[in-house]
Amino acid sequence: MFPPGLPGLALLLLRLSVAVALLLHDYTYRDALPVWVHVTVILISLVVSVGYLTPIAAAAALVYHMLVGIDLGTGADALVVTLVPAIDALALALLGPGAYSLDSRRYGRRVVVLPPLP
């Protein structure tokens, strides 16, 4: 669930990619959205980048990309700009945060010591 090494590094890069794409997508529509949406996007991108509750935060990023992209985007370019980060967010939600995250520190591997049988 929390792979270390190169797979963990790849998941860290995927988390950063989703966070940056979320911020750039929000910046693109900065005039059309209310302030509370911008604050929410900044919080989601921060949570995704540090890897805290990653599947939930990545799902929130996916919902944001789809709602804002469908509502405000027009044309094929807007579809690509919406679809590619949404696919990244979906992949992150399904894969999890990786070893280099707050989730792995909080819910990571544990050593279970069983008492001896009588």
C-alpha cells in the first residue's frame, strides 16, 4: 500500500503533478470562480502534495477538474486541459500516496507481535 524506493518516488511525483495541475487549472479560471473555490483548491493541492488522506483529496481534485472544466471550458483544447489532469487525479486516488507521505507515517506498515500460544 505504501511502496518505498522508485515506486514511492513516482507516486510523490504524481502527487506533485496533481497538485500543480490543480493550481494551474484554478489560476486559468481565476476571474470566473468565487474566492471560496480558490481557497478550497489551494487546501486540496496542499493536502495532495504532502500526501494526507490522499485518495479523498485526489477524488476532490478529480471532481473539481470535471465540474470546472465542463462548466467553463469550451472546445477540444479545454477538454484536453481538463481530461489529462483528471486522469492523473483518478490514478492517484486509486494508487494511494506512497511511502513518502503523511499517510504512510500515520497508517504505514506495523509490526504485529502475537503472544505465544499456551
